Amino acid sequence: MDLFDKLPDRPSPLGEFTSEGYGYYTYPKLEGPLGPEMKFNGDDVIVWSINDYLGVGSNEEVKEYDAEIAQDYSLSSPMGARLMTGNSSEHEKLEEELADFVHKNDAFLLNYGYQGIMSVIHALVDRKDYLIYDELSHACIVDGKQLAMAEKYVFQHNDIESFEKQLERAHRNKRDDSAVLVVTEGAFGMTGDLGILEEMIALKEKYPFRLLVDDAHGVGTMGEDGSGTGTHLGCHDGIDLYFGTFAKAFALIGAFVATDDERVVEFLKANVRSQIFAKSVPMPIVKSARKRLEMIRNNPQWREKLWENTNMLREGLRDIGYNVLPAECPVTPVLTKGSTDLCQLIMRKLREEHGVFVSGVTYPVVPKGTVLIRLIPTAAHTEEHIEQTLKGFDAIKDVVFAEAKKMEQKMTA
């Protein structure tokens, strides 16, 4: 059978969202300058779907700096992979500053977050090793797991008993030259809950392992200095490999992995294939990352405003009657019973009737009969943005709650 002939009958998990909702539910075009107010289908909307947590992407000083350095260097420089001709003192300074920011001794710059953590996992473990990961890990960790040659075990989400069971299983089966790598997230981007890092780290004495934490949503937003979820929880020293991305709080492209053991960075420099065989991060992005990091460190009021907006939004939604999950990072998930049709209806009514752009997911991302609307507050949102959004949610609540009741009755019948 021809490969291409098979593709129409091999549906995506996104299913009808992709085929029937292209340009609206999937691949929507948010246009105009990046910020909490943008254009969608020609209309002004308040946007709650962009991870620019600290408002860095719409900051005028950042935008002016980006324009200047693009003029100075162009996006072409440097050419080649860092291993060959693409390294520079700017790249190395950024790594030093990132390591200092997240309280680690050394860091390694990566081109992309998704690709980067896949390659790091792939490089670290071999076929004699064991890889243990949380069942709700992001797709990039799942894909990294697929690449890795190690034996893989999965534990139930944030379940310490399930985690210990898999640790015990790995140690029971491992050889003298086997090692154990555990991968989880600092802040889970869909539900907003934090990884159980303290409890996991406490098991290191009983079952030695190394811990890699993907803190894409925590770096810049969590901890009193923005250095991440480990700092927030008071267990940062127990994280052996700290992974952060620029795609959220930095509003940029790129990522890094940081550690206290310099042997690890030396190993990764020689073994992370997506860096060895790929063009170096362009100079304007490197310099912009340094600028953004400096501003994040020097403006703690941005984090304060982010959390102020987060709490105001959550309290308002709960007052209206919505089920807001008890998220511990700024991600604000609203959960209700309902079908794919209800998910689409919520998005459509809020966007078209109330000028509020939200994104939602249904099965298989969440259990069948469930709708999750995920809102991303930022420091750039204003009280007026929040008030208008709450008015929109209030206006559609009768429809949402009625549909939720129907679904609940159907599921219990």
C-alpha cells in the first residue's frame, strides 16, 4: 500500500478540530502587535492563550532593543553549529547568566525547548539504564522517551506511591552498570499543578537516581526570584538537571539545561545531536535573551502583577460558579462536564459575542465527557481586561452549566 494513501485513514488525536476547525479552533490567526489585546478574524479580542507571562514580548524597551541588535548582527550570524563555527562569547555569557539565575554551576544553551529536552533525554541514557516519567508529561518528554534506548517505566500523575513502586522495580532489575533517570515537570502546563518534587527527592537516599525537571512554565514565574518551581518548593538543590525554555516567560525561542555537575554539560556538548548537527542560535536571539533575562531579574514587580492578575481572575470565575482547578502556577484551568460541541460553543461565544479569546481542549487531552478551558494570565493584562472577561463568562454560564448537567446525567445513567 502506498504510504500517502494510508494517511487519510490515520486520524490525528485532534481529529475534527484539525479537519473542520482549521483557522478557528486550530491554527487561528492572532494578528497585530503581541499583547493582551490582538485581532482575531478582524475583531479586537482580549487574549488568554499566550504564555507571555511577564509581558516581556510587548515591552517597548525589549522591542526597541530587538530592532537594534537585528540591525547590528542580522539573523544569519553566526553560521554553522556551535561545535564548528557557531560559537561566540555572547553564547557563553548567556549560559553563565542562565546558570547563575537558576542557582546552578553550569548551563548549556539549546535551540528549542521541545527539540532540546528530547535530545537531552536521548543523550543521557543508554540501553542499560532506566527512564521513569510522570504519565502526564508533556509531549516533548514522551517523544524523548520514545527516542531513548533505556527501559521505560511510567508512574501515575503526582502519585508518590506509584513513583516509589517504579523506582523499586527499576532498582530490583538494574545491573551494576545501570543508572536511573527520572523526568517530571516543575509546573504542569495544562492543569497548573506542580510536580511533587520534594517527595520525589526524599526517595533518593533509598533508591539513588538523577532527577531532570522540565520547568518550562516555572522559570521566570515561580520562586521569589523567578528561578523556578524548585526554588518555590524549597528543594531546588535536589534537582540534578534543570530544564528551562525561553518560549514562555522570556517570550522568545530557545532553551537551556542547567546542572551543578560540570561533567554533565561537557557530556551534553559532545552528545546532544540536535545541537551538534544544527545551526547555532542566531546572535540577535542570544543577545535578546540576555536582555530579557536582565529585565526579568531587575523587575520583580512583573511577577507580583502576574500573580495579582491570576488571583483576581480565579476568584472572579469561582464567584460566578465555575470550577477552577486548584492550580499552583499561573495557568488557570476551568473544568466542566461537556462534549466537544460545548467546548467549541464556549470558544465561539466568548470570541464572537464578548471579544474574549480563550482556548479549550476535550478528549483525548482530558477524560471523555470533560471540557477544559485554559486561561493564561499575564502581567500585561489589566483590571479592565479581567472584568470584561468575567462578564463574558457570566453571560454564557447558563448554557455551560445546563450542558454540563446534561452530560453528568448521561454519564451516570
